[in-house]
Amino acid sequence: MSTLTHESMTNHHVPGIWGQLSETVHLWRRRHQARRELTHWTERDLHDVGLTWSDIVREAEKPFWRA
């Protein structure tokens, strides 16, 4: 007979389904916010980081779930 219990077999480092869902939603919100902020950058900001407006448009048009 096994001496392992359900509790000893649980990986405590991996969040449960609700934790994973919460992390995913948080990531999606950060992506959405960051992409929205990019659309407010100035020409100088874009030049400083080596981006063009077409780069910004391409990024801003991505759905929030796509990296």
C-alpha cells in the first residue's frame, strides 16, 4: 500500500487553474495597455528606440492575446 498522500503529491509551485487564469488575464491587460500607450508616442520617442509608425500600427492592431 502506498504511503503517499494526495497532499504530498501536489506540486505547490504551480498555481491552480484560477491562478493561471488570473495571470493570463493580467498579461492580456498589460499587453492591451502597452499597445495603446505606443500609439501616443512622439516621432522622437520612435526614433530613440528605432521604431517607425508602421511598426506601431502593426503592433497596436494585434489582438491582446497574441504576443
